[in-house]
Amino acid sequence: MPHFTLRRKIDRGRFVEILGRTRPFSHAETKMPTLRQHLVIKGCTKVCSIQQRKIMQKIAIKTCKKREILDITDTVEALLRKNHSQATGIVNLFILHTTAALTTADLDPGTDLDMLDAFEAMIPQLRYRHPHNPAHVPDHILSSLIGTSVALPFERGQILLGTWQRIVLIELDGPRERNLVVTVTTAQ
């Protein structure tokens, strides 16, 4: 039996994640920006305060080739430094397209081309049935396999990445202008 549980509920129109056993919120607490929660971890009751701010922004990135990998780390960090220079939290990136993808990768010279070659080799040459344009079905498949979002921790406006990790946009059907939604959740 776990020492704590995570459950979710809607409380007066707000989504609240609750860890452990909780007492019902009083009317005054639901009006406050800070939720006080009783947490039970290994039988020890703690009271903590959780305060979150969510901010959403959009970034437009122009690609130049049919297929390419673009390093967008500096763009995302500049946005975080501008708006969240003293904050700690999670930055979520989501690309609003079905023929592009987001991930983290090592971008040593030539690695981007190696990745594109590997992606190409992953997709079988089939007779696709997509009514709009069967030729770019492999682009849709790759976007789904690679993923259209990443969630990354950051501290004081700097994304916490491994030594060689970079945030990359993978263009699969360019050149185009690609739009990303950036959502930031900070804890204070």
C-alpha cells in the first residue's frame, strides 16, 4: 500500500491535484491564490503551500528546407529569461502542425543529417491512402512517432538540459512557418 496517493478533482471550476489525504477546502481557502494542503507521507502530516502561474505564448519559426532540424534552444531560453528570469518551473512546448516534430537531441556536426537519414529509413515505402496528399503521409507518421511536444524543467530562466542536449524542431514538410505554443508553469 503506497504511503501517499495522487488524485485529481475539479474544485469550483479549477483543476486541483491533491497528494495524500486532504481535508476539504474551506470557502475562504478556495478564494485564495495559495492552496493549503495536508500531505501524508509515511504517516507524517505536513502542510505545504502550492502556488502556480501559467502563461502561454506563441513562437513562429520559419524553416528553409523540405526536411531539416533546427536548434530552438536559444529562442526558448530567451523567452524564459525575458519573462521568468527568477522563476523555477516547467516549460511545455507544443507544435501546431502534423508534419513537424519536437524533441531533444545532440547536434554535433552532421548529427542532424544522420537523424534525418534514420527517420527516412524508418518509414516503409507503402501505397498510402491519405486523401489530401498521399506523398506526405510519411511526414505525418514521423511527426506522430517523434512527438509534437516536450516538457522541460527550468531554473532562473535557464532550461535544465544534459551536456549535449538541445531542443530541436524537426521539419518534415517544409519550407514553412511553424507555430509553437509555449506554456510555462512556475512554482513560487
